[in-house]
Amino acid sequence: MTARPAVEMRGVTKRYGGVVANSGVDLTVLDGEIHALVGENGAGKSTLMKILYGLESADSGDVVIHGHTATRHSPSAAIRLGLGMVHQHFMLVDTLTVAENVVLNDEPTRFALMLDRSAAGERVRRLSGEYGFALDPDAVVGDLSVGLEQRVEIAKVLYRGARTLILDEPTGVLTPAEVDELFAILRALRDDGRTIIFITHKLDEVLALADRITVMRDGSVTGVVEARETDEATLARMMVGRDVLLRVARSVRAPGEVLLRVDGLSVRGHRGAHAVEDVSFEVRTGEILGVAGVQGNGQTELVEVLTGLRRPAAGRVVLGGVDVAGLGPRALRDLGVSHVPEDRLERGLVEGFSVEENLALGRHHRSPYSSRGLMDPRRMREEAARLINGNDIRPPDPDAPGSGLSGGNQQKLIVARELDESPRLLVAAQPTRGVDIGAIEFVHQEILRLRDGGAGVVLVSSELSEIMTLSDRIAVMYGGRIVGIVDASEATEEEIGLLMTGASREAA
């Protein structure tokens, strides 16, 4: 018997001023299936799901949830119709227990006013046992791992009666083991008759989990395929409109002399405690050292020290034989250090500056941009045109504001600027976060080109596939320490994943 639709969206169109986010989109998700929604940034996925969940209103079109047409739609109406959404950024209260978070705003009560903690705990235990969540109702959420926090979010929507769950990029902050555990939970939910809508950019995960896949490009649906009948290359082509090199080829080469030596480095975090504790490693010329780990284990603070944005509490940072610990960003840039920051809007560019001005940032005080203390507008325009054309930055307008570029083109701008002067050392943090498949291909090729030219690279990424693809050696951080450094040619995802949980190299 053919499954009935859990969700139908018919002819949905949404405009923001002159920008069409969704154009006549049709989406059908069947009862009891895991349905993946994929597409590049700006393809319209998030807008479509916001409309489905009632966070946005469509300009035209119909939304039907479990047979009921959604009118005067809102999140509360979606919940009443059996739809729940697990957001990419969790919405939990760290100081409350698991049970208190799950029942928040829908609490079982005693004597009309008092929270019935026993009933709340029992309901969470029942949900946890039914789907293998392994949640302790009395645990404080602030003490949980990211993977367990996500299970609390799923338990919240199930507690409210959700028959269909929307999960937005649910694996971005999980270790490989946590991803496997999440997938087991989602399959158990499907086998129980629940419906899952799964939004992600990780095509290998789509093929491992989904039953059917809807692909979007430029606000429209380009196709709906059975997961068992397609592959990553086909999905990427449907998303981008051309063939995409999904994994760049990394040549095997012998690294040169030691370029960067970090000895006994300790760094204090924002709250005064050590975020990095007694870290030591080396990077050679012509080598990429990947730094893997779940975000929040000291990687940000390490990058800030290496790029002059934070002073170390102890230890040495030696670049080319010179101790540079404590030098500022300009001094390090003048010594040949380039930085692709993890937050491109906070530290990578100035949204109110033009593309031309952003391409000159950090080197505007020296040739060819300046002479004798004065900036040269003609040379700035020439350099901007060269970098725009050579790196396919769109729109190809040097006067366009940085805020007018897509995330992928903002990242291409930053990479173009930081790699242009052939730095001795590149520190790249989350270099492809939030960018499209086509931009990922570009960034990876540029990082490898720099490495093959003899530079050293410190690559910090929470994307394990990126670390495995690009790195020559891999250092894994946990709790502010390096718990293991392995040769990338010999490492497995399972070994790296175990190290990411804090396991010793011997246990991994």
C-alpha cells in the first residue's frame, strides 16, 4: 500500500524584496520515511522549512501537515498538527535538568501549580527507553555532551506529540560515534512510524540515512530521487548544475624543515581558566597539520595565539627559529603568516567595506597598495580586479559591499586575499564552514596548492572528512590538550573519532 503524505507543500513561493527565496516549490514527504533536503547555501532549504514550521509565511502556495491545511500558520499551530523542529543551535536551559527541559512550558503539575517532578522524570525515562536515548532525567543539561544535548532536543519534540520531525544540520557538532548513535535513533523513530525531514550538506550522510532525497537549486526543486538509486556525484551535479570534484587529490610528498614549533603552550580562555593546556607540536614546510576535535576543546584559543589575537599564558611559539609568541596580527602577517578565521563576518571581512577594500585588508599599509604612507587607489583597483577574476568572486564588482556577497563568495574573497602573497604559514580555521560544494572544491584546491608550493598549513576543522582529505598529519584536541598525533595516511575515521572523545592513542 502506498504511504500517505505526512507533509505536502504545493507551489510555495517566498520573496524578500526583489530576491526570490522559493519559487513554486512542491515538496511531498511520506509517512514513515527519512526524507533528506539538500542544496547549496541560498538554494531555499531553510526558508522552505521555516515556512513549513510556521516561522515564515509564504507569499503563495499551500502547506498541508498530516492531512490538515495550515492556515494562520505558526510554530504552535505546527506543533498541534504533529510537527516538531530540532534547530541547528540547541534551545536548552543549561541550569535545568533533562526532565525540566523536556517538559518546559508543558509541565505535568500537582495541586494545579507545582511541577510534578516524578511524572516528568517518568515520561522522559519512558521516551529514553523506547528509542535508546540513554538520558538521565535528573542530569543537569549543562553537564551533558553535545550528543546528549541533541537527544534532549529530540525528546522535547516527541514529548509534545510530534509525528514528523525536522532536523536542521544535526551532525555538524557531533563526533563520528555520536553521528552513528543519532542515525540509530532516527532509524528507530522511522521504524516506529515517525517521519524525519533531514537537512544537511553532507552527501555521504544523506546516502547512508535517507530513503528519498529532494534536491534544491536557486529556490526551486531540481529533482526527487531514491537514495538507493543515486550517488554523491549525481547529487552534487543536481545541486550545482555542473560536475564537482568532491575530493581533491593530495599528492604524497616529503615535508621539509621545521617551520613552526609550539612548545608547552598554555592559553587562558575568556573565563580565566586554561583553554589550552601544555600543547606541543611541529609543522614543517610543505605539510598540512590538521587539528581535529569537537568545537570548544581549545582550537579557537590555539588559533588566536598562532595569529596574534591572544597572548599565551605559558610556552613558546617559534616561527622559522624566532619566538613570535605575543606578537600582534600585523607583525605576524609581515613575517608571512596568513589567517582564514573561523568566523568570516567577525574577523574575516568588514561587511560595510567594498570587495576592493576587503581584498586590501591587512596589507593596505604596504606595497602595492600604499607608497610612502599613502594608499594608491589605482593599484587597489588593479589588484582587486586581478583577484576577483582569478578566484571567480561573484558578483565580479569591486565596488559591491561585502555584505552583498553570498557566504561562499565571502569565503572565496578571504581565501584569495590570504593566499595571494604566498605566505610561509597559513592558519585556516573552519575554512569551508557554511559554504557551498563548489566553494569547498575551490578552497581545498587552494590550500593544497599552497602546501605544494612549500608553505606550512595548520588546518583546524570540525569536519572530519575535510581533515582526512587534506592533512598530512592529524592532531586531535580534547579538553584543551592534544591527545594524539597520527599520520593521515594510516589513520582511520574510527581512530580519530575515538581520540575526539578523549580516548588515549592506545585505546583508539
